[in-house]
Amino acid sequence: MNVSFVPPSPGRWRELGRAGGADTARCAHGSFTAPGLGTAVLSFPSKPLCPLHRYKAVWLIFFILGLGTLLPWNFFMTAREYFIGRLADKTSHVRNQTGEATLAPSYLQSVFDNFMTLCAMVPLLIFTCLNSFIHQRIPQQIRISGSLVAIGLVFLVTAIMVKVPMEPLPFFVFTMISIVFINSFGAILQSSLFGLAGLLPASYTAPIMSGQGLAGTFAALAMIFSIAIGAQQPESFIGYFTTACVTIVLAIVSYVVLPHMLWVLALSVCFVFTVTIGVFPAVTAQVSTVLGEGNKWGVYFIPVSCFLLFNVFDWTGRSLTALFTWPGKDSCLLPVIVVLRVIFVPLFMLCNVKPRYYLPVVFSHDAWYIVFMIFFSISNGYLASLCMCFGPK
């Protein structure tokens, strides 16, 4: 006997999975057990049952952006030995316990940690407080992308400066200025990023926190790897700082890609209203009745068949989303159905529109016009409301 099995929705799979016991849907093993039905071995395509591709992609993007907020500061902290080494006073020597001459710690070396902390914490505090005023004057897109670009440029210059010989004092000043810059822009980036995540469900805040938590580990692993391949020489830190540059570039690309993960619903709403406004009422109000010539129906035809019918069924379509939401947010059918609404443009133009000069009248009867109007209005209300409902999710 051939058995056809239609798998439940992704949400239903999760409910069955949480239920456990003998009634559990075992996706991994390709079997399904239910009371009274026994166990059916199922053959699924390679596509996951619960894809949520868009959610996972946006989650990953927020994770990378979260990584980019704390990665710069962690890279500077982890490279402490590099900065300390370049601040050495090569003219000052002391003898150790074995009598060998070694370099004495310079004044800049002794105060480096204190100044590094001061130059990091003060700008971080100031710009975190100022961000409440900055966000009113600078768009969020500029704040996030601009901060990432600025931090990336600081790391690029830092990587170049590895090959540039400098005296300890100018190098110390340059390093402190770099720390001020990355923490100032880092504060703006972090506040703006959490503000962006706040516009979305709470589940999108978790990847930012996870990315920030990984930043220190990533920086430490990068340093260990650079040491393992022979990064004792200052010149070898070019690769270390370049790694930070690449990560920041990845964060910039992720932020550029982010709107494209969310643009489908917005574009769908715009297309729904574009098609509607394109023919209603400019075309639909020009249709003439063939049943109302010489009677009262001719007077009521447009007010009833065009305006009343459209608004009643538009309201009906909007109300239907409270009962069901098909197709789902991640379904490819949603944008396809939205695009297919363009068919109403030629359908109404082929009705009994007057005056006309080129196209023939194909759907002259009033019934055709009324049927088209019903589907046109109910699809407008339903699809627009559906996209609006999915948008905040």
C-alpha cells in the first residue's frame, strides 16, 4: 500500500518534539510514531523541516555585529606586549641578578596600562551618555556604518604603523589617540546596535550578547595563533591587526546585507498598494454598466460596485489575518502571490471602461467587473495586513 504523508508545519514539529515519549516526531531518524498508527518510515528531501533561513541569517548578522562592537578593544588589550615593546627606552640599561645588562622599564611603559584604561573608559562613558542626543540628529544607518568604517580605518592605520619606525613618545600618543577613537565609535556602535535590535523581537538581542562574549576569546586565539607562527617580531603583528580589519569589514558587509534580509516584506507591502492605487479608482471608476442603462442601477453602479464593494471586501481581507496567516512569513509563495496581483491591471482595463480607443472590451458584463473587484479588494486587504503582521517578527 502506498502511503502519502504530509509533514506538519515547523511549529507543529517543535510541539511534537517537546512532547517527547512514544508520540514524538523524530526528524533526525526520518520516522513518525503516533498512537494507533504505528511507525512510518519517511523519506524527506534534503531541505530542513524547520528551515527558518531568514531568521538564522539575521541572527548570524547580529552575532557578527555584536562581535564587531567589542572586538577592537579586545584586540588592543590583547596586543599589550606589542605596544609595551615599542615603548622601550633602548638607552637605559640595568643589570639583573646574573649580571647581564637588560633594558630598564621606561616611564611610558610603566604608565601605559593606566593611560590605556583611562583613554578607553572615559570616551566610552561620555559617548554612551551622548548617544541619547546623537541618535536624534544622526540617522541610525550612518551611526552604525560610520562607526564600523571608522574603527576599521583605525585598525588599518595601526597595521600600517607596525612597519613605520617611531620614537616611543609619538608612538605612545598615537596609540592613546587610537584607543580613544575605537572606544568612542565603539560606544556609538554598541548603543545604536542595541537600539536596532530593540525594534525587533527580544530573541535578536541574544546574538549581540553572544558576539560580544566571543570577542575576547577571538582576540586571544588570534594572538596565540600569531605567536605560534612566529609573531615575536613586531612586524608579525601586521597579520594580527589585519585579522581585526577583516572582521570589521565582515561586520560592515553584514550590516549592508541586513536590510536585504528584511526588505521582502516591505517591498511586498509597497507592491500591493502600488497595484491597488494604479487602478483604483483611476480605472475602476471609469467602468460603465451594461445592465443599468435607463434605470436606477446606472446611478448606483460605481458607488456600489466600485467604492462600497472595495471597502467592504478590503476590510474582510484585513480581518481574515486574525483567523489564519497563509502563506507563512518564510514561504516563497507570499511574494509570488503579491506579484500575481498585477493581473488585475489588464483585467480591469479589459472591462467596459469608457472612453476607450485601443483595447477591446473583453469583459463587458457587470458580473465580471464585480467578481474582479471582490478578489482585487480582498487580496489587497489580506496581503497588506499579512505583510504588516509579519514585519515586526
